[in-house]
Amino acid sequence: MKNILGKTFECSCGKTHEVPDIEILEASIREAPDIFPDAFFIADLNTASLVNLPGKRSFVFNERRPLATMENIEKVMKASGNFPEIVSIGSGSLTDIARYAAYLSGKRFSCVPTAPSVDAYTSTVAPILVNGVKKTFKAIPPGKILLDIEVLRNAPMDLLRAGVGDIVAKIPARMDWILSHVVTGENICDFVWNDMKDLLKEILLKSKDILNRERSAIKTLIEAHLVSGINMVIMGNSRPASGAEHMVSHLIEMFHEEKGEMPPFHGLTVMIGVFVSMKAYEALVEKKEIPLKDYSIEERRKELLELFEERKVEEFLKTYAEKKFPKIEADIVGEPLEDIYWEFFPHLKRTLETIDVNSVINSYSKDFLSRVVRLANTIRDRFTILDVFDEMKILKNFSEMVF
Ligand SMILES: [Zn+2]
Ligand SMILES: [Zn+2]
């Protein structure tokens, strides 16, 4: 990855890709105050103890998992005064807070990841909660990323599991992209897959080592997350990193937020989505018979209304109505899909067992998860395998037999 940082190049996909210039350095987290001599630091109750933070230039949230809300961003903007840079010491949400606060106040932004759990570190956008609704805003990439492998390998076990869950999602996400390319003609880029697939394979083979906190395996995991984030920046959207599995995850996350609950770590719900996509591709590639069953728009609306307030449901249904469902031809499974399937899926299946996907699945009722599976393609205009199943009229039955 390091050889493309800061470069602009013409890609075989027809686009000119611009890669942000991010400096990635490996050092002890304790050196952070010297590495960023004029920066203002933010941390939370879990991460503050990792560094001896200079009191005058730091702000510690009095919580274990501060959310990326506008209120928290305003707090940081105020506290950071005239310091020219904001540095986050934490994982996903804390990084989003620092990134957006820095962007809004015209400051530089850098980050010190404390868990290899998400691919948001190298991102240029920030998902922020505004009045309880998650919105993605344009922001800036980090100038520097300081990696302390000792800190990363000692992250909480659930964040390591989540980190594996969110990264293996790139496999079904790529397959959804290929499907959409074949069915809808969506533009596709091979560069962003080629720079990712070897890392993914390595992670599938080393998933036990990751949970055993082995240095080299943890290093591969964080590198894969950094590359994945850069791939989204290169493409200008999250297509390389997010397909049906993320829609399943988002629906579960939104359901928790609707009830005013803190959702599980992102990669844990993504894990359920990866399991669903894996089963769907298994059926598609191995031509497993799924009986037809109607799933009417009235039934969809009714099931959505049982989970979400009406305003949101109408918004979802509008998105769904605008989706185009091209006629699915019999031969949509071509070589690129089959190649990924046979190369990755046997390992993917074992990896999901290693990170214990069943314990996450079992924390919900089967009935709830089935609904999530048949409703997930309602919430976003992105074409995935769930749309293929919807068009083929097998989505309802698939959702009832997947768990
Ligand atoms: Zn994700
Ligand atoms: Zn490209």
C-alpha cells in the first residue's frame, strides 16, 4: 500500500485514482505527545491510560464508548482551542469525532488506532449521528497514522473478532459488486480488489492467530483495514467494502438505535451479514433449489412498521421503489464470481466459526434475523445478491431457511 500513497494514476477501470498522502508510522503510543508536538489529543476512559497525555492539550471523554454525535464534536472543537491539529487515541467513533471536529475547524487531523476493528482510519468521510440519524459527511484523511502493534494486539477480544468480521466482509462485498457489474452494468475496478485479496487470504488463514494476539497476524489485520479504507477513498464510495452484508448489519444497528440502545461493535453485526451473504452465494453458485414465494410490498411495509417508525419506513420504501430490478438471466454466475467462491469460501466458513458467528446470531431471535434478511435490500440503493433473490422471488424463502 505504501507505494501508492500520495500518488495519482490512471487505472484500467477508466478512472483516474487519487490516493491521499498519509504517513503511516510504527512506534510506541507513549511517544505520541512527541510525534505530534503541537497537537490536541482526544481519548476516552478506555484509551486515556495508554498514553501520558499532556493535560493542557487533551480532552478525555468521561465514557467508555463516546458516540460520534454533533454534541461531542462541538465539545472537541471548543476544547481544542487554537491547536492546529487534533489527534484521536481510540477506535471507530473517536476517530470520526476527531476527523470531523478537525475538518469543521480547519485543523489538521491524525489518528492513533487502538484496535484493528474497522476500516475507517484511512477514510475521508465521517458518519455522524445528527438527532439520532446517522449521516455521512465529507471530511479529511489523516495526515499521519501512528500504529503501536502492542496496543492493537491487546485490544479487547470482541474488537478483534469485530475486526475480522468487518474485513472478511470485503469478500462478499466484492462478489456483490461483480454481480451488479454483470446485471446492471455498474462500473467496476479491479485495482482495488487486487491490492486487497492477498491480505484477505492471509487473514482467513491466520484468524486463529489474530484471536491469539500474534503480532504478525495483528499487523496483517490492521494493514488490511487501512488498505480497505483507502480503496473507498480511491473509488469515492464504499462499494469495495460494503455490500448486502453491511445492509444486514446497518438494519440491525438502526434497530438498536431506534430503541435507544447501544448496538454491538460494528464488525460483530457485520459478521451476521457475512454469514447471510455466504449462504446466499452458496445457493447461487452451487445452484441450490430455493422454492418461490411471494413477498408483497404490503407485507414489506407491515414488517418494516413493526421495527421502525413510519417516517423511516416511508423513506426506506421510497429508496426501494427507485431500485431498478433488471431481468435476471440464468447465467449471471460467471468465472470471476466462481473463482472467488472456490478460492475463499471454504476458508471463510472456517473463519466465521473461529470468530464464533453463532454466538452473535444466537443473541437475536431467528424470527427477527429472518426479517432483517428480507428487509435489508430496502434501505439502500446499492444492488446486491439480495436484490437478485428478490427479483427471482426466492428472498422470502431464503430468509426463512438461512439461520
Ligand atoms: Zn464495516
Ligand atoms: Zn480503478
